[in-house]
Amino acid sequence: MQQDDERAALIALLRMGSGWAKIADSVADSGGALTVLEDRLAHEETLFSPVSDRVSQLLDESRRLLDDWSAQGMDVLVFWEDGYPPQLREIHEMPPVVFTRGEHADDRRAIAVVGSRSASPRGQEIAGNIAERLASEKVTVVSGLAVGIDAAAHATALRAGGRTVAVVGTGIDRYYPKDNRALQDEIAERGMLLSQFLPGSAPTRRSFPMRNAVMSGYAAATIVVEAGEHSGARIQARYALKHGRQVIFTKELLANEWARDFQSRPGVHVVASMDELMEVVHEVFAANESPPGQFADWMEPEGPVW
């Protein structure tokens, strides 16, 4: 019962607002979400009811929401629980709770593949080739379910029989973008959807940079395939470096001024072929002391390096 109260109290705090990082810090420092909720209400005016009544009301509302979400097939993972993705605890932007649909797995061997929504056919081809290679080596392909590069990476990983995780910028029960509805359902069935936002949350300008921060934290490294000056992938590259994650640029990305500015920073790798890209990926996993797995013996075919 105590754990149920703690989970309900955390949901109540998130619904009340005031910043998720602040809420997570407060809960961690105080030793419990229920304590934080009681303290917060004690400092607010309660003209119509005692604090204890207001706490009980909020907990009851949150319990009903948790039951409804579970009935809809969502898993709710709070940051102090064993099932919460441990890699997200390493970042300042750690969401206090994540909502998932699909199969949970040990995704320490996960790489994000991101890029522009308005990707060129060549960019989508490169993203697909990278996702296929990663899938063939049992690497989880992480992306953001946007049209363009993201969709190409997800779809190709699924076709190759690999695992893919979509980190979305809305409530997990919403379809956004609508063009990717079928892809979203397939990922929920064969991979995993993950959201830090309360179910029902609509997309906002702020939610997508927040999504990029969580995607960076979830993955061991980020590959940026094709991204303009104002792309969310640029934001993710910045977050990845902040999180101590490696960032990999395809050489084509250097057509953008922002990528040229980034390329000299520690942790950024510019690669010109699949061989070079996979060498960096292997180094990332070795540095993280992840299980090495059995990497396939392969040769690049004649033709394009990607």
C-alpha cells in the first residue's frame, strides 16, 4: 500500500506542475513523494478543506488514473523502481516517470538514429542502411517517431527483425504525427514506445526538446544523419555531449554550419563509411563495458559506402 501511495503522490505532483527535475530532486532528497505532496499542500491556502482531505482527494484521483492507464496497456515506471531505465537516472533531465507500451528489454546496447523531418531520399536511405546494420548486430535502434529520418530508422529496424524504441514528444496514447500511426502501432507490438509525458498530453514546442534530452539519455550514443540548422537533431547532439554520450555525424552532415561547429568538440566523430561508423559504435559499447555480443563478420558490398 505504501508504494501505491508513493506512486499516486508522484502522479499528483506531476499534475500540479512546477518542473519535473525539481520534483524528482525534491522526492529524492525528502525520501518520498507523499512527504513532498503533503509539504507542498501545507504551504498553500486551503480555504475549503484540511490538508489531509486534499491529499486524500489527490491520491484517489491519481490511483484512478493509474488504474485507467494500466487497463489501456500502459506501463508506468517511476524513477525509484527497478523497472525504470537505469540509463535515464544518469542525466540531469531525468523524468520522474516514464510511460511505455511494448516489450521491456535491457537496452544498454542502444543507439539513437536521428535527423531531419524533411529528409532527402538519400538521407532516408543512409538512415535505413545504418538501422539495418545496427539491427543485424543486435543493437536497439532508438529514434523519435517523426517523419523523415526517424521513420526510416524505425521502419528499417523492424523489417530487419531488430528491436526499436520510439521516444515520443506527446502522451503515449496520442498518435503524432498521424502519418506514422501504423508505424507507432507496430513499434508498440514489436518494440517499445516510451514517453515522459502524462497520457493525453498534446505536442508543444517545449515537449520535443524535452523528448530529445530523454532520447539522448536512453541511448549510448547518437547518430545524426541529416539535419538542418533548426532541427531537433541538433538539440539532441548538444544534449548528448552534455550527458557524456558520443555523437556520430555522417560526413554529409558537414554541409551544415552547425555540424562544422560541432565537429571539433570532444566526443564528436565524423564518419565516411559504415565501417567507420560501426568502429565507433563498438568502441562506445566497449567503453560502457556492455556485453560485447557476437558481431557479424561482414564486408561492404561494391558501390556506395553507406
